[in-house]
Amino acid sequence: MATSRGNGIVSSYWDSHGQWQVCVEDDRNVGSLGIFIGDRPFEFVLPVTLCQLFTVILVSRTLYFLLRPLRTPKFICNVLGGIILGPTFLGRNKTYWQVLFPPRQTEYLVMASLTGAVYFVFLVALKMDVLMTIRAAKSTWRLGVIPFLASFVVILALLCLYYHPQQISSASLTIARVSVSCLMSLSNFPVVSDAMLELNLTATELGQIALSSSMINDIILWLFIVMHSFTSNVDVKKSIALLGNWCLLVFFNFFVLRPTMKLIAMRTPVGKPVKELYVVLILLGVLVMAGVGDLMGVTFLMGPLIFGLVVPSGPPLGTTLAEKSEVLTTEFLLPFFFVYIGINTDLSALEDWRLFLTLQGVFFAGDLAKLLACVLVSLAYNIRPKHGTLLGLMLNIKGITQLISLARFKKQKMLDEDTFSQLVFCVVLITAIVTPLVNILYKHRPRVHAESLFEGELRTIQSTPRNREFHIVCCVHNEANVRGITALLEECNPVQESPICVYAVHLIELVGKSAPILLPIKHRHGRRKFLSVNYPNTNHIMQAFENYSNNSSGPVKVLPYINVAPYKSMHDAIFNLAQDNMVPFIIIPFHENGNIDLVGHVAASIRKMNTRFQAHAPCTLGILVDRHSRLGASNNNNMYFNVGVFFIGGAHDREALALGIRMSERADTRVSLFRFVIVNKKPCGCKIILTREEREEEEEDTMLDEGLIDEFKSMKYGIGNVCWYEITVDDGVEVLEAVHSLEGNYDLVMVGRRHNDGSLNGKEMTTFMENADALGILGDMLSSVEFCMGMVPVLVTQCGGVKISSSSNNKLDRVGSVNVSQKRLSVHK
């Protein structure tokens, strides 16, 4: 008797003396002893597997680098890398094929690819916030159902007419047609989410609608899988047993594992990492759930999928699991899956090219039907046809979930070799066309409301009436930002005639979740803490804002929000919030502010985020530079503030002065205006001839400057609250020299980012200034050690805004992230 065991063959028998003999024949097929012993590395599994991994990563990365000008997504490059290594291209060389893909290594390749697929499905489910996305999808469910049904009907009808393979039985053919039609019609949430992240559209309205619609599609897919499992069994007893297995698996996950996961999250101290033991057990549990699902007959992918859904997303548990396993899964395990897809895709062996073109036309017709359905359904939501077209393109993106399902169909003999290759080609072709189109056609545009308090004007501090509520959006990254922000709010003089309404937003980087969120937080007594587990610091931050609101010198209303999004798209949700509530002023902290425990790459990401805020701000934007947390150092809200305003001229400086005028109305605030009159406003040696329109614009700018300065002079002048100094200089260089002589005991200094003086806006002066692009030349100097040793907080203002037109009617306001923002989280105070 001989059996295979590990690296050898074990044979056993009774000899002539009646003794049991065991003979082990060494057959080392995993690892070699080395080339110096005489072994050939490529005759063993381990060197071949490592060579496959290295080769596919190298080819994929090279393709991604070469195809970046075409805006090709990374997924396409990975699949193409696997196809290039397969029989379609390099695999046609027999020597290469025998060396890199020997038969004895096939089972190891399949095991590695399945492991990558299992952890990928788990991570996708882990990042899902099903309840949150379903709530957002309530008003847009038709965009998730009708386009899918239109595409499904078209593909199924055309497949019934034109797809008649001879290798598949009639019973299996019907199931194959329905399964392929459903698969190619669905828009999977993980695929759309990954595409939106790569395109930087997760926080946009269209991106939110696409995510909500794809979540509805995923629910349809899960229902289809369950129904298919039942109907595929002819025996009623087997169907009942399978139903019992499904119920048992779901019950165990949601009523045993989910409370356990919540307990782990609750027992993790705030700010502390999850214990390594828990992380290891959970990641091992993914493999256990895959094995259990396979043994119970519900497929090995459903176990990790349900397990990922019961693990709380976000920090601390979801974030830690994603950080520990995502890179290993996506960069080292998934490439094996792409190799597996590549070696099973042989486009060179296709013989019936007529059938190939027919199938491509069928799936193209299905995608076109989905696109047209999206356009028509979008009209019901009063969404413009061009936005409906973009939404249809987003929902037509295909990805790795389609490839996993195709590989499963092929294993179940529902697809033959040629059909599998054609479907893989279709997935690659459609995604390679659609994704760059979305990237090219989508334009970030400000949303415009039909009704406006300030019709026809810019939403700025100057245009805000003094007898109305002053709306401010305050963004913070952590608790260290709160004190300076609240002190600045106190300086803004909340009074009964003009109370302050603060939209306090905690900015959190999207990690361990797929969909970004912008949620208001409502505190209620006697209700369970929701954020205490996922985002514990948010409770402390919002409690600090509430304490300030209760103890401020005037009426201040705080509306707390949490914004979880990637840093590169975080500004979209903030601008939507500002435009929805007609906010004229947004405050964000500088990335170098003190007491911020940030990793280097995080600080760099925040700096880039601030740049995007400045580039797209729909209203006045203020960057608060408070490196040493000096602003608001006293806990007394009636403290005396000494504010300095440095004014040269221009819209940005006028916003700083307008805020200074509002501050000067506070009894315990002294505002000093330093106006620089520059004789030579043009750069040295530069002779510029202005056109008539430019001269008129310059004259109008000067008139606006003078009018605002006159208003400032009339504010309690001579009582001590207001001081005004006029300093005449020759050029911008003398401005910087004069600033040194104006050092004083300031609690806050305000200045505009740009000025109407050409000599202070040139690139030559920014050569040795690190933050001149973000703060301006004068703002960078005031915040540096050259002015008051860098200890004075500086507020750099930028005038932004869009003109409000009552004739505009952008109905995108009714759906997407706005719907998400209308939901409230109940948090125990």
C-alpha cells in the first residue's frame, strides 16, 4: 500500500518474516537544497511560486506606470499582468510555460489565489456600513433597482437568442444564462467603492449615489445567491438542510460573534491599539469561517463575507484589522488570484470570433441599457441628464467580484473555456473604457441653491448682515484644536442681535470603511453610546464645544458633525454642508499647529487637504495658525483680547478687516489696524499697461478698501477698542521690514492670503518661505519666528464664494451625501 504524504511517498507492507515494514521515498517537491547541491530551483514549488509573485507584481506595476497617462485603473493593470503571463501571450512559449507553471505547482497556486479571494471578501465586508448606506439609499432606491433590471432583461434576452454552446447541457445552460446576466448587470459595492476611492469621488454627491445604488445591487445579489442555492438542489431534504445551514451560520455570526467583536472593541482603551491576540484570532477566524461555509455547502466565500459584516467597522477594531491585513492581501495574496485568472484565460485559442463579437455586443447592449435607464430615472429626481450619464458610467464599472464569480461558474461547469475568456475580456474592456471616461467627464462644480439669503452676492463675512445669525463651519482634527477654535469664536463677538451658529466638524481619515460619512450628532440622555466605540475622541471634542456654548459670553449654538472621508476628498462634504446652510465663513487648523501628534505622512496629507480647501472654497476661508496653542490659553471667556489686523488691500485683506470690525464690537477686545500704503505697487522693473476693464476693476477695488477702512474708523474710535495706523512704504520689501517694528503683545493677528500689491504676490519672494503658498508671503512671515518669535496665533483669510442665482436649480441637493447628513446619531452625553 502506497500513499502520498507531504514531500514523499509512504509505502507499507508485511515482509516474509511477518514484520510490518514502512518505506518512505523522498520526493522533495516544495523546497530545494540549493544550486550548490545540484538542485534546479525551478523544479521545486517554493521558488516557482515566489518567481510567479515577483513576475506578476513587476509586470503589473510596469503596466500601471506606462498606462497612467491613459488614466487606466490599477485593477485593469493587475488583470492584464496575469493575462500576459498566461497562455494568451508568454504562455505560448512551451519552455516558459513548463518552467513557470509546472503541473505540480498548480494546487499551491489555486490555494494561494483562494486565500487572497477569501481575505479580500472579508476586508470588503469589514469596510461596509450596510445600515448607513441603506439609510442613504432610501430616497434613491430606484437608481439601484431599475437600471439593474433593464440591463438584466436586455442581456438575458440577447443571450437566449444568440448564446447556444454545445459543451453545456440544456439545464445547465439556462442557469448559466441567468447567472451571467445577473452578474454582468450588477454594480457591486466593493467594486464601485474602490473605483470611487481611486477617482477621488467618494465624498461627492454622484459618488454617494453610486455607492448607495451599488449597495442595493449587492443586497439583490445576496438574495440571488440564496435562491440559487435552494433551487439548484432537486432533493427537498437537501434544500431544507441547506436552509438550516444558512440560518445557523447567520445566527452564529450575528448573535455570538458580533457581541464578542463589540466586547473586544469596548474593552480596548481609548487611544490604545487592539491587542495582538485578538487581531490574530480574528484573522484566523476568517479562514475558519471559509472552511465552515464550504463544509456547510453555502460556498467558502459566504462565511468570510458574513463574518466581515458582523465586525464593527471603523476604529478601533475595523481600522486595526484593515491596517494589519490590507497591504498583505492586496499586494501579495491577490496577485496569485490574478495569475490564476490569467492562466485560465486564453484569448489566442478562440476559434469562433463571430460568437466572441456577438457576446461583446450583448454585454455592451446591457451596459447601454443600464446607462439609459440611469438617465431616465435621474430625471425623476430632477438630476441633469449629464449627471445621470456619469452615474450610469459609474455603475457600469466591473471589478474583482465579477472575476471571482466567473471563476466559480467555470469550476461548476457553467462556463466553458472560451466563454470564460470572453467574459474576462469583457470585464477588462468595459472597465478600461468607463473608468477613464468618468475621470475625464466629471467636473467638481459648486452646488447652487434656488433660494438665497444673499441673492446675487458673494457669501463672505462682508456680505453677512450684522443683525442676523453668523454661521461658521469649524473643522478640527483632534482635541488640541478645540481651544484655539473656541477662543476665536469668542472673539467673533456673539450677541443677541447677531448670535453665532457653529457647525463643529470632526475630520477623521477614512480607514477601515468603504463609504465616507458626514453625520450630525445628537446627544440624548438614556441612549446608548454609538461613537464611544468607533470614534471615542469625537465625544470629547463635541463635549468641549458644548461646554463653550453653555459658558460663552453670548448666544452660541453648536451643531456637532463627524466627517469620515479620505483627506483628498474631505473638502467636498464640508463645502456641501456650508452651501446647504449658507455659511459665509469656514475655519480650518494649520497642519503645523502644536500639540498635534501626527505622523509625517498624515501631516503632509492634511497640508494637501488645506490646499484643496483653498482651491475650491465656496465662501471665506480662514486658516488658523496656532503652533504653540497660545490662543485661548485662559479659561476665562471674559478675557481681554488684543487683535492686530495687517491690511494692504484686496478682497482677502477686506475679509480680515470685516472680521476685525465684528470683533471690535466686543467690549473686551482691542483691534489695531495697520494699513500699509505702498507707493510702488508693481514689481521692480515691470511696466504693465492696464486695459480699461483692468483699470476700472482696480479703481473699484480701491473704493471697496477705502469704504471698509472708513467703516472701521467710525467704530468707537478714541475709546480704546479701535486703533488705526497708516504706514507708507515704497514696495513690498519695505512692508516686510516694517512688520518687524510692529511686534507687540497680540493675542491674535489677522491678514489676507493675497493682496492687490504685485510685489507681494511674486514667486521670487516665496523662494525661501516654506508656507508662502498656503499662507501668503505676509502670513508666512507673521507666523514665523521673525515676528514675535513665532508665538502669536495668526488667522489667514481668503475671500471665496460663488454668486447665487435664483434661476439655478441643481437638484443634486436632494440626494446623495445630503440625505446621509440628515440622519442623526444618538450619543449619550
